[in-house]
Amino acid sequence: MSNSFKLRWGVTVGKSEFTSWQNSLSRVRDLIEIGNLDDNMIALEYEVPYNQNRIDCLIFGKGDDKAENVVLLELKQWSEVTPLEDEGNFVETFTGGRSQVVPHPAQQVKGYHGYLKSFVQAFETPVPPLTLFSCSYCHNYKREDSSGLFDPIYENIVREFPVYCNEDVKELGNKLKGLLAKGSGFDIFNRFMQSPLTPSKKLLENASKMISNEAVFSLLNEQLVAKNLIWSKARKATKNKTKSVIIVHGGPGTGKSLIAINVLAEAAKRKMKVFYGCKSKAFTGGLRYLVGAGADMLFSNLYRFVPSRVKENEVDLLLIDEAHRIEKTSNFQYTKKEDRTDMPQMEQLIRCAKTSVFFIDDRQNVRSQEIGSTDLIKQFAAQYKCEVAEVNLLTQFRCMGSNNYMEWIESTLGFSDADKKLSKDEAFEFKIFDSPQELYNTLKVIETKKANSARLVAGYCWNWSDPNSNGTLVDDVVIGSFKMPWEAKEGKKVASGIPRWYEWAYKTNGINQIGCIYTAQGFEFDYIGVIIADDLAIDKTTGKIIGNPSATSDPTLRRGVADFDTYVKNIYRVLMSRGMKGCYVYFTNKEVEKYFKSKIESV
């Protein structure tokens, strides 16, 4: 295991993890002996599809009824835990060298169970059915009914995902015997391991199911911690009549919007006065479109929370997605006179809610009027005497779960000093095309097989024209013989069948237009194509990538030349992380292309 770990991850396994293998795997051996398992396969430290969490143990075999079974076994060395009544399915225990609030073992197993059922297609094949049984084995823990892990507050989750303890070794061994002792483990192991994997369900596609409270997504690890923290603070704010602010940090693909909509669904079910706020009209419009009737009551822009409309603390829970896009003010062209205010937009959002949650990535600011930041949130939270809590989402769920890919993008664009190279064995597909037409043709083939699975975006380096008099779009993006229109311009009438600008991501004809940062931010696709334009260049002195403001056609960025370098790099970081399976790119600047190629391992 130690050797395999080093081959897979490129580092030596830590001493504490190695010790935990020694302590726990001997207990798994005992279970195998009690169950008399001799024709089975076992997988240890199985990497969860599309993210870098690992399941401790999977065992494969046929049961007494000849059913094909997979047993998921989460191993814990805990000896003591403190139940947490206000924290959902969480406990406090000593782990990782300190006392921590962590998911109850049954809650952690539930996340893994749902994740595997959602991703491994073999579980959806009816003949023969593949069954998953998931439990935890806390082999050092002494069972005490109605206390600790078995406190009544955990009764429902433990009933669904059993917890076995020190004295349950024979019971668990016999359970495994009933599920696995008829063998054929190798065949079932191969069926599981060779099964096609469906990448993460698109958030928009499943938003309506989530809002109607149908279980769709499984939250894992830090996502669970974030959700737990939100509920804990919301309950305490209501109980103690205090105000709370929670800041959820996370880069692209770490699940910020997923958590926000998950909490929204649960809060709505609890009859709380809750709103999901986001500046992106494209994203909130997509949510309204898919959720249907009543969605306007839940999904909002950031302009509705002005003092003239919403009283202080009137909202129980306010969820602000993409908080980095918060502006200086809520006043804009169409603001009614009675709604105009000098109060900063950030202050309005904190003022109106008992509990405000800000989902933020401080590296996704892409224009000067978007001033949302962690520091600004804390500044106004202090003004309203709010408790402030923070949580960091670290695991990447987009881009085939590749943290390595995201670290490479950030390194190549110059966000870090690390000299990262993209591995030739990278699970996420990154490909540089010789022509934009070839890139687009590849995306069209993908889109033909599955609607709304591929989109083409570009840096904003071509003019954005009004539609023609007949409502058709102008081919603004011209590269040699390649010609395509941008998405439709805001506020302009378009011909029948052409999506409006904010529908580009989720209406099928969006594949016939090129999107930009303002319509792509917040969305995800199986494959994203990116035309990296002349707004990126190479500094002749340093040999590094820099922004080239003379190439941009974005009027907003033209006014913010001093910060152009940061904004344009943020834009491409966002655009190149919209894909779940792959990112295809074409460079107009061949020096930039050469630089990117130098950061990719040769075959």
C-alpha cells in the first residue's frame, strides 16, 4: 500500500496514516476470517470518482442469495466522541492530532454511498443488479446505547447506515459473510472498477429536484462542514436573537453553489424566510427556468434587498453566491427613485438578514465595480456586531476532480510561484487545437450526442454588435476563415429560436454562439472550449504571461487598466475551469501558446 500510494500521489505516505493502516487493517483481517471470505476482492484507499477523497475499504462478492454485492467499510480509530445537538449529524472527537468537529461516521458513509451510487453506472444496470451496503466500523469504540455515537439525535442516520463497534466484531463478520461468502469477488470487482463513470450531475439540471427536496447530490467532507456550520449559526441566531455571518471560501468547482442550493432547499422546506442571491442574471435565470413556478420567490438578484423594500433582520437566511461580484451600490439605470440609497450593497445584504452566508472566491473578480471581498464582508459584519465564521472548500469536484489541473492553471497564469507542469497522465483532458474551426467542430460533435454538454467561450477581444434588423446575430468573432457570433446582446430582440444572452448556457442553440465571462461564470459543462485571445501576451523581459489591455474590447476593463492584468487572468482561470471532463483551447497569440505547451509534460 505504501509503495502504491507513492506511485499514485508522488509522495511518501505520512507516518500517522501508515500507523492508522496498521491499526485498522488488522481488524479488517479479523472480519474476513470470521466471515470465512476466501473468494473475494478488496480495495483499500479507493479514490472517489472526480475528487481526491478516499474510501477506506471496499469488499466485493456474492451473498447467500447470489446477489452481487459491494460492501463499503469506513474505518475509525475513535474511542470517545461528544454528541453535538445543534450541529446536525456531527460530533466532536480527537482526530488528526486535535479535537475537531467532524461528520458522524454514518453521515460520512452516507455521503460516500450516495456519491458512488450517483457516479458508478454499474449500480444503475438492472441485470444483474449490483448492490451497495455501506457502514462504519469504529473498532476501538465501546458501545453505550443512547450516548456518544448512539445519542438519540443520530438515531435516523445510524438506522440507515449502521455503526459497528469494538464488541460488534462477530456481528459485523457474520454480516459480511451473508453478503460476500459465495465469492466471485474478482468478477464483481472488475465489473465495478471497469464501470463507466458519470461525471458530477450538473447543478442546473438538478436544481428543480433539489428545490422539491429530492435527494440529488451527496455532499462530502468540507461541503458537509460548511452546511453544518450554516445550520448551526442559523439556529443560534434564531434562538439567541443574534446576527451571524458565514464566509464559505472556495475556488472553481469546489461546490459553493451546490451547498447554497442544498441549504436553500432545506430552509424552504422548514418554512424559513430564505433567499438565494446572485449577481449573475444568466445563472439565476437558469435556475428560475429549470425550477419553474415560484422560483422568483427564492432566486434573486442583489438589488432587491435595499432598505426601502426589506426591513432589518426581516430575512431568516440569506445565501449570497459569487459574493466576489458584489458591487459598491445597488443603484443602477432602472432603480426607482424611492429605492435609491447611499447604503453600500454589502451593508444592505448583512443588514437585512439574521444569518448571511457569503460564498466567495477572492480570485474571481473580473471587473472594477465588483468589489466583493473577504475583508469587506468582515468590515460590515463588525459594524453590525455579527459573529463571523469561516470555512474553506479545498476539494475540486469539477475538472474530473483534479486539484492538480487547477493548481497548474493558477501556476501557469502566474497566481503562484510554483513551477507546475501538467501531467501527461492527467485524468482531465486538456487539448490545444491548431484552429478555432477544428475546436468548434469537436464541440459540436459532443453537443450532438448530449444537449448542453459543450460550449465555446472566448476572451472579450472582438466587438459585440447589436443583432441584425431581422434579429439574427452578427459574426463578430472572426479569426481567419472562422466566423461566429457572440451570444445575443442584453436588451435586444432576436429572431425566433435564438437564445437570449442569459439563456446561452442552458438553451440548446447556445452551441451556435460564443459565450464570454459574463454568461459563463457560474455554469459548468462536460467540455468547455476556450479561445484565448490577444488580451494575454508574454512579457519580453520575464518570459511570463501578462495582460494586454490594448487588445480588449471590454469597455469596463478598458476603464480599469491599472488592474487589467489581475482581471484578465481571473477571467481565463474561470473560463478554463468550466469543464467537468475536458478543456479545449485555441490561442490567437502563438507566443502564449508556446508558453502553455512548455508547461505540459511531453509524451
